[in-house]
Amino acid sequence: MIQTIVSTDLPVDEKWQIRKNVLTGGTGKKRICIVTGTHGDELEGQYVCYRLNRMVAEHPEWLDGTLEIYPALNPLGIDSITRGIPGFDLDMNRIFPGAEEGTMAESLVHRLMLDLQGADMVIDIHSSNIFLREIPQVRINVNTADRLVPYAQWLRMDFIWVHEAATVLESTLAHSLNSLGTPVLVVEMGVGMRINHGYCERLVDGILHLMYQMGMWRELPDLSRSPQESIVSGIGGVEFVNAEASGVFLTENRNNELVEQGEEIGCIVSPLTGETLQRVTAPARGLMFTLRAYPVVYEGSLLARIYKM
């Protein structure tokens, strides 16, 4: 059943609408919410929502509980291929939990928070931006790790990044709901403005496996495409590789590879002079789970993330 959570009039006879599809089955009381489309240039979640809707339509007898699918929290951004909210210059994932009497955007996210609050689990799906390519991973704040890591392991993603608190994260959907006692797992994968079908299919399998473990899906999904268990990071175990010069970053490496300390993973070159400005090497042995996708870089640009092993 399609429900409209938020509808606000905009200029030129347009509306900002956030809608969800509510799928129910069996007698189960648990509720899981799939949210995506917070950033308009992140499209992996669109495919995941499509596939989950199809799975339930094909096998309604396997659902025991309520699955709520929110494919577009920022529909204007998706329509205009804009990361933030068009016309407001706002990153939607930096204004939570919102305020009932705040600006239009703050009021919208406040009503969305009220709708999501109380779910047994929320999966917040993101792609990377257009600059970085990410392996399928779950990101969890250290303050909620004890509670959420066991659930994240059921998703069977390659990597679970337990990271330390950062002030900017306090204004995200995940932090706001977790602070209220509604558990949220943040999934990140792929690259902006693209859809990696393989990654998405694996996440669909992982979500169904999570639902199976929670008693909401009666059929054990095929997990042959997923690792037996996720790698779980320790605090402070991630090395950031940044550009030391401006130029074009060239690499033949792929992420999700094990690299050795000192191994060359690429170079930054100058098209103007033909010089090699920086030979980029791994600062530690470990799993490279983030790698630069957009080749033009400036001094300080993030090139890779490596989990030390």
C-alpha cells in the first residue's frame, strides 16, 4: 500500500512528496524500514527497493511482519541529479532531527523521523559520491557498535567500519534515530550516479537474511554471492591516503584488494609537463575498501582508505 508521509507545495505547481510502500504479511509484529534517496546522486538504493518490492510481490507468503520501503527521501534531488535539496543548497542528511516549527526542510525531516521512529530496524542505503568507489560496507558509530554489529553481520557485506564519533554525524538520520532507540544500519557501496547490479543483489540477499534472522522472512535467501562473514574494523584501524599534489590520479588497482605496506597503488601525473608528481603507496598492509573513482585530484583529495590488517 502506497502512503504519502510528507507533501508540501512548491512553486510552479510542484510538490515535495515523500512516499513509502507498506508491505505486510503473516501475523508478525516486527517492522523493518528501508530508506534511501537522501542524496539525489546516489542511485544504488533505487535498484534495491525495486528488487525488494519484486521479491515480496512474487513470494508474499514468505513475509511475516511489515516491510516499509522509502525509495526517495529527496525526490527533487533524484529528479534533477542533485546531491542536496535543489534550490535550498542543503545536504538533507545534515539537518536531522529537524523541527516541527522550523524551516520547510526541517519540518519535513521532523515528520519523517516521527514516521520511522519505533521500527525494529532501519536500513539507510547510500552510494558513494562521484569521486570515490566503495566496497559494500556497513558504517556504525562506536557508541552503538555493541548493539548494532550483530545485526550488521547478518547483512553479509564485505566490511563493517566501526568509526569514532564526529560532530557532523550528529545531524544525520542514523544518529538521530539511534539516539532515540530506533536501530539504524548505514550501508555504503558503489559510486555516485551509477548502479552496480552485483552489489545491489548482494544487499538484497543480505536484507532478506537479516529479516530471516529476525523472524520476518520465512525462506533462507541464497548467500552464495556473499562472504561467510564480514570483516569488522577496530577503532583507529583505518588509514587515509591523500593526494600530495594536484593532477590526474592513475591507477590499475581495484578496491576490495589486500595491499602490502609500501605497495604502489597509483600515481599522480601532470598532463602539462609529463611529470609524475606523486607515486602513491599504501601506508600499511590491509584491505583497500575505498578507492578514488574520479581521476582529477587536488592536494589533499582523498585517494583511498585502507583497513590495517
